[in-house]
Amino acid sequence: GKEGRTVTSYSADRVLIAAGGYPMFPPGEGIMDHSISSDGFFDLDDLPTKAVIVGAGYIAVELAGVLQALGTDTSLVLRKEKAMRYLDDMLSDTLDEEMSRHGIAIYRNTQGVKSITVDDYDNNENGDGLKTVHLNNGEVINDVDTVLVATGRAPAVESLNLANAGIAQKDDSGHIVVNEHSETSVGGFYALGDVCGTVELTPMAIAAGRRLADRLFGEERFQNVKVSYDNVPTVIFSHPPIGTVGLTENQAIDTYGQENVKVFRAKFTSLYYGPWLIDADDKPKTAMKLVCAGEDERVVGLHVIGNGADEMLQGFSVALKMGATKADFDSCIAIHPSTSEEFVTMFPWGLSKQRTGAKISPLNTEVDGNSAIPKSRL
């Protein structure tokens, strides 16, 4: 090593790479120097008077919602037409409406930020001055206290010299290539979490780590287990919150064909807002969707935006993992008054074929064909 530096070497039969990721800044004059990332958000000492959030993903919409709710004049800069474009259209469209209704100024189709400059006069205690944000479409946002960039993350692998060990990475992103058992291209090396880029959620990495530990160090019955990346539930803590699991409507059509997909929708004002003394049109709306596929009308996608979406999603996700059908949902007695009851009373109710049954093993391995429980235990 270099002079004055101590180098320590470690060896092991198995090495797990789970270094996570870090926020990236796009190129452009002054962008890195005069903006912060999501990490910097938690270092803010004072509430900004005016903030610009750059990005269309969950970090951008969550932090934009937080700042706007706290009283900051908040703008959201989008490269394309709307935020959260990868979600079901019902979710992204409803979110767009609600963010605008809450007063967030949305700059659309900007192709991103071109540059950020700082005014030559001081207007806050640290003497940085107010910022001017120049967008690639020619629009300009003036008098900005804080610019927060949330345009993406990269795997934290640059310092690991993976190429020297022969560990394969994706050419475009640098993510580590792994198989379904979290194995890299080199024996004895494993990787999971954000360094792989499959599903970048903390609970997903925890689940992958648990399954890997089970397989490597557990009993013989765990030797073939692997984590499932299908039907992973996720919540976006936007204002209002979003819950989603499974396929979007468009994904289901691409997978099963238009003629084999049936969609059930509902949009309403939650009873929670009933006593509010405001016009009905101004009360926050809840939107829900069930996406069903095949003759059995198996639920392959469930999407909700509105008050309580974060809390109701976990239980319904278990139902999807077990292969629940629309008939299963209809047969479940509603809890009243609640928002979640809409999923089990969604029109038309009770007309689906009466078919049911768990389809997926909890170990993500086949047990007795399609059955999740061995016949010997039934």
C-alpha cells in the first residue's frame, strides 16, 4: 500500500457484497456544487422558503410532499410529462392531480436541469445567496433557497475493484450480475440489495439475505430456497400515499393478452373526510384498482392511492402471493367503516367463477406441483 497506510487482508470461503447505493447528480454547470441529495435533506437546519426538487421517482415526490406540507414553496422538475411513470397509470395520474391540488408547481417535459447559478447578493445566514435554476427547455426558476436532486442512484462498487476478481457487472449501470440464488459469476462471491439493482428496497434486501443465509447455513430443507422478486409490495409515502403490488394494467395486458385481463376500479371520498366542512370536490380522493387475469380471474395487480394506503397494502399482498382470485376477494367479509373494504366489495361483486387456492410455496420452491402445502400435511 501507500506509505503510512496499513493494509489488512481478509479471507473467507464465502464473501457477500451488500454495499448499497448512493445518490447521483446529473451533469451540468453548478448542479453538484449548488444542490443537495436526499442525504443532504436530513442535514438541513432550517425549513427552506422556496425549494426545487429535481426528479420523478419516489424520493422526489415524497420529499416534495413533505416540504410543501411544512409550508415551503415547492417546485417539482420533471424530465418527462409526469412523475412515477412506471406505476399503474391510475396511480401516477391521481398523484399528479393531488400534487397540483396541494400547490406543488410542476415543471413538465423539461429534459432536466441545465445549470444552477447563485445570485451575487447574500440572502441567508450562510452567505450562499439565492439560486437560479435553468432548465433544458429554457424555463428558469428564480429565488430558490434549496435545490434537491433525486434523479437516480448508483451501486457503491467503484472502490471494490470487482473486475480484478472477475465478478461480472452490467455494462450500462455497473450493477453486479447475479442469478436467482444471489450468486455472482465467481464461486464463493454473493451479492444482494442495491448493488444488484433488481428491486431496490430495504425489506427486499433483508429477505434476500435471510434466504441466502438459510440456503448456505440452514437445514437441508432450505438448500434450494431462494427469494422471490415477484409480487413485491411497495409504498410510496407521497401526499397522499400510494400502495402497489403486482402488475400494472398495461403489464398484465402485455403478459396475458388484452382478452384475458379484467380490471376493476373504484374512486371515492374516504369516510374519514366526511365531517370535513369543505366542498366535496375539494376532499381528497381515494382510487383503487384490481387487475385480474385468466379464466380464474386471479388478482395479478392491486393498486391504491389515498389515506391509509400504506397500512392496508401488507395484508392484501399476502393474498396476492397466495394466488387469490376475485372470487376470494368477494368472499371476504368487509370491515366497515374502512377504506380497505372497497377491495372486497368492488363492483361487480360476486359474479366471478368460484375458484380459489394458494399457488405459490412460501419457500419459492415447488411443493407437490402447484400446491403450497405438501399433501402429507393436508
